[in-house]
Amino acid sequence: MSELAARPGWDRRQLARYVQNYGVYAAVVVLLAYNALFTRNFVDMGNMRTQLVQVAPVIIVALGMALVIGTEGVDLSVGSVMALAAAVIPLYLGFGLWPAIIMSLLIGLAAGLVNGTLVAVVGLQPIVATLALLVAGRGIALVIAGGQLKQVHNADLIALGTNDVAGLPVVVWIAAVLALLTGLLVRRTTYGRQLVAIGGNRAAAGLAGLPVRRVLIVTYVLCGVLAGLAGVLATARLRASDPSAIGNLMELSAITAVVVGGTPLSGGKVRVLGTVAGALVMQLVRATLIKHDLPDSTAQMVQAVIILVAVYVARERRTR
Amino acid sequence: MTEPVIAARDVVKRFPGVLALDRVSLSLAPGEVHALVGENGAGKSTLIKILTGVYQADAGEIAYAGQPVTFARPLDAQTAGISTIYQEVNLIPLMSVARNLFLGREPRTRIGLIDTGRMNREAAEALARFNIDADVTRPLRTIGLGAQQMVALSRAVATDAKVLIMDEPTSSLEPREVETLFRVVRELSARGIAILYVSHRLDELYQLCSNVTVLRDGRVVHTGRIADLDRLTLISHMLGRDLAQVRREGVTGFTGHGDAAATEPVLVADGLTKRHVLHGISFDVKPGEVVGLGGLLGAGRSETAKAVVGALPVDSGAVTIAGKRLRRNSPKKAIRAGVAMLPEDRKAEGIIPGLSVRENIVLAALPRLTTAGVVSRARQDRIVETFMKRLRIKASSPEQRVSELSGGNQQKVLLARWLCLHPKLLLLDEPTRGIDVGAKAEVQALVDELAGEGLAVVLISSDLEELVEGADRVVVLRAGAVVGELAGDDVSEHAIMATLAAHEGEPDE
């Protein structure tokens, strides 16, 4: 009887699956093609550069977010962790660029450790556990920074935000390399496979002897470190550490990129390249609308529609 | 005989691929306490759900107070006067006892606010009638489970119920609380409320019920006065064995794995105890031996297996694997010590539905296939190929999603997951439930083969035939305790049922 039911819907199923798998890449191509034809000065070096520089931090944060979402979790604290990382930079910049970066990343690591422990050991819901740090993190960052924006004059740090390597900005290279590494991490390592299995069926993974707690903690730590790095890069680009602005609403941009990229919120699957494409789609849509003189509010509404479409397309079809 | 207050006549319910109820009839007279028994999948819950409006019957009719009725929704049944109490208390733990009692029908003041004073007073009175002394203003979860059950009960009868359905109400109660519950049930019955009582504890049924209906595979196999039915017959009805022909002949390929008696046991379980669940379970398994765990539903068989692999923390008792005692047991440690368990609930605890056959097979073995954190694809493929061939797993490719496979093939994938770790002890919890006949025979033959190679196996099965054919020795459990052990020629369906029945008379621990 299932065969009877399956027959007529077969083509649609196939199509749905195709859209599910490749829709987001098609969207990137369509957006680029549209702009190449109808938007003046869009597909030129200057503009493309701007777009990429703007989207790079989102991609970096979204990569960590994709891992967390793959475990059936979510990390709302990434924006605040960026602010925290930004806040500590001026404190250590006196010792040189590397000590400052390392401290920022350590702050991200500590934040991830807190989140991971709350989720994996204490057993809190991820949304609640990370909400605590979303609220507290920015407050702490403002305290560290004494409540004000601090200009940074370190030439090395500024170079990180503005220089090119082989024709592309450093931040873009960093995002690209991290995306590649995350892809390998998910596909090829024990940790990555265990992460996906835990997200897919936590009870079964536990019974199969997987180190569930350790994998969860490592995942939140990775997400925290990536957010910390994004905070450093944002500071470099702004040439200022501004804990009240850096990373604002980044958690939502990152979750959006992950979801639009086809990673289901129900866990058990991580689409790394999809996440990159998801971030690009959101960036391009906004840029396109702005270039056509539509107000930012319109862009936001269009983005909302895209999120709904993405969730609709990505929803798991019942196989049973 | 008085007219039944509720009657089901020739009720049929189909689910895709299953006939859940096949012309089931059941009737309850006012004040009657009627036992409903049957093993897993017999159709008890389906019947209850039809009586309470959760499901609708495909054919047949429900008569309530002599009138044919259709309950489209649970609310319809409740308004009509059918209340249900579930195994797990279905109330709101953070609300006060009184609020729970009056949920949805709170007394109001003139301006429409909840009249807390009156509500608390009436709640206290209602509970006092059942001899429950509890502060009704405290959150429900702060009072004992037994008292919570009583709150559920008083809530059910306060709504003017004519019929009360109780689904395993005693499974989490202390003996003293059970007594109180029984007293209340008898009181309700004296008031003329008809009670349908579902339980696996035969003692309770004989104490409390006047009539019994036995369901098996969606059919009524027996109905009548419980006093006319001895325990052995009741059990044989439940398990579906005709007493006259239980003596099976035919050679089993399972017996006589050589000098099992001489060798050291692979598993020694010693006094596994967990409150309310296990009471000092001890047994051992030697290499090449298949030990069956027998017993009715809820006897503690799956829990015993879970305790051995460390998935169920025990209060006391020890698990020793190949001479080494597992301390602070966890699945991880047990697996490292050489234990593997095929869980009963394949979907919830076994397969990772979104992953491929290959990934499901190598899941537990990943760390062993890894160099510097990176999993070797070649080594994965080798293992997957070997086991797919050996277990004859039918999949379009190793990359097919495991959720697209049939139940039998999913089970084989799980077996492969464990076998590629080369375990010393294999725990199989209902390994052939819900899989088709062909796959069933294959799995059974495989178990035999593995035992032949020296693997120690613990087999849990509700299928007596499978247990008798598969096991060299059967440890019989009841209410979380070992009540008998059968070995060699003594392993027969009749002997298992007789052991179960013989020990039913003893009081609960």
C-alpha cells in the first residue's frame, strides 16, 4: 500500500530533495546573475570585496553555530562572546598582536566551556544555558572596557582587517580556510561523526558508548573560539574595540545562515558549505535590495521570507 | 446480571499493516472491577484509547449506558463520565495539589476569579475521604508518588465518573501506597463505578478484580470470572501457549555447546538492585552459552540487561566481565570491557536514522578506525563490506539511509555495529520483535552461530518458543527478582510458565 501512495508523489519528492540539497547554491548563483544583469556596478571588484569582507565574520561564527545546531543545540551567546573578545584586545595589545589574539580566543574558549558544561553536564536546555551568557557576556564586556569605545592603533591588528593576500582580504581567506577545516572536521574525523550521531539520536549514541558529554563540550568550545576570533576580526576592521556594538544580533545572523544553508534545527546533520552559501544568500539579498534603493526595512522583511522558505524546504520528510 | 455501563462490541481497529483489534468485545457492569491483561502488542492500549475517544473504531460499536456512542475526542468521553488514570501521573507537577484537583473546573468567585479558599477547603475534604493527609497548597511534585496517584484518582472520580480506567497504576508505588490505592478502588467499586484495571502483576488482579479479559494479538482469547482461572492457565492464555501441546519436540540447534560448565563465566551479575525495579538479580553466563531471561512484561528483563551495560544505574550489586569487576559502570566502560547490547527499542535507542548504513555500523568502532583523529574510510569500508555480506544486510548500498531499511535489516545493522567490536558478551533484548519471519530465522541462526564461536549471549524474548529453542539455560524473573532457573532438558515452555505461576503466590518484596 505504501507503493501505491508513493508512486504519484515520486517526482515531487525527487524535486523536493533536489531543492533541499542544492537550493541554497542555486540561490547564490541566481542572485549573482540577477545583479550582473540588472544592477549597475554590482559585480565589480570593489563591491564584491565589500560584500565578502562584510560576510566573512558571519561565516566564521555560523560555522561554529552549524556544529552546535548539528548536536540539536543552539548557541545564543556568540554575539556577546564577540564583544567579550573585542573588549580584552585593548588590554593586551600592549604586549603585541599575538598575545591579544590569544587572550581573545581564550575568552571564547572559556565561554564555550561554560555553555558546554551547562548543556552537557548540568543538563540545561541549550537555549536557556546560552541565553545566560548572551545577557551576561555583553555586560561583562562593557565592564572590562569601562563602558566605552576604544580606538586601536596597533598597525598589525589594523592590517589584519584591511590587508590583502593574493588579491583577497585576509578575513576572507581566514573564513575560507576555516570553512574548509570545519568541513573536514565534520566529514573525516571521529569527533565530527560522533557529533552528527549524537545530534541524530542521543540515546542511541550514549548506548553505543559514544563520549556524549565530551563531544558536546568540545562543540560549544569550538563555537566559542570561532566567535572570539570573529570578535578580533570585527575589532580590526572597525579599528576600535566597541563592546556595545560588536556582535550585536550576530546570533541571529549566524542561526539564519545555518538554517538557510539547510542544516535542520533538529540536529543530526551539519551542512558546512551550505552554511557558507546561506550566509552569502542573506548578504547578497540585502545588498541587492539596498542597491535598488529599497529601504533596510524591506530587506528585513525579504530576509524573513527567505528564512521561512528555507525552514519549509529543509523540514524532514517523514519516511515512515 | 445488571446492564453494562459500558460495552464494546466487535470492535475492529486497523493501523497500516497491522490489525490492532480484531472484533474485540468487552463489557463492564456498574461496580465491577475488570482486569484487562495481555503482553506487549496485544491491543490493550488501543482498546483503552478507543474507549476514551483517542482513537475511533473502524468497525463495531461502543455502547455507553445502553446507548451506542461515538467519542470523537477524549473530552467527549470525559464529559460522558469515563475517566482514565495513566501509569505516569498526568498532572502538572508545579501547580498546587488543589489546583490540580480542580484543574479546568475551579470554583469561581462572583467576579470570575478563582476562589482559592473554597478550592483548597474542598480539595482537602476530597483527599481526606481517601485518607490522604497532604497540604493541598503545596506543589504537586512535593508530595509522594502514591499521594499523586491518589490526587489523580480523586480528580477522576470528582468529575462524576461512571467508568474508571486504570493503566498500570501501581507500577511506581510503594507496597503501602498500593494498599491505600486498593482500598480506594474497592470503595469506588462499592459506589457503583465500573473499573477497568490494567496490570501485569497477577497478584493484584486476583486480589482486586472479579472478572478478567485476556487479549492476545488483538483478539480476546479469554473472558470470564477470574476466580475460575488458575494462574498457569491465565499465563498460558497471555503467552499464547496451549497447555496440552506446549511440550515441543524437534531438535534445537542451540543445545550442547560442549564443556560450558568447566569454563570461567564471561558475565557474573551479582545482586543487582535498584529500588522498585530490580531486587538482587544474580546470574552468570559462560562463553558459548546462551542464557535466556524469561518473565512477563515488567518483570525486569530489559532493566537487568541495561544494568549490566551500565545504562541503568543500580543502587547496589556488581557486574563482573571476564573476571574484571566494572566499577561505576557506564555504557562506555562496559563496551570497552567487551559487552554489547542490542536494545529493545530499535528506533529510539538503536539506529541513528539520518545516517547511512555504513555510518551506523561503524559508529561504536570509530575510535578504533581512527589515526590522529581522522577516520580511515578504507578501514570503514572493509568492516562494512564484511558485515553486510556476513549478516546478509539488504541495502541498495552502504550509503543508503538506515531509516529506509526494513526492520529486520535495521536489526542486522545494529548487530553488525556490535559484532565489529568483537564483544565477549552480547545482550539481545527482543532481537526479533517486529521483524519479518525470514529475517527472524536469520537472526536466530546467527545467534546460534555466534554462540558456537564462543560468544556469551543473553537472550531476552517474550516469544517463549524463541526462548526455549535459543537458550541453553533460562533465568526466570518476576517483579525484578530471580524466581527460578531452568537448564538442559528442563528448559521447556511449560516449565517456564509453571515457574512464573508457582511464584506468583508469594508476596511482593
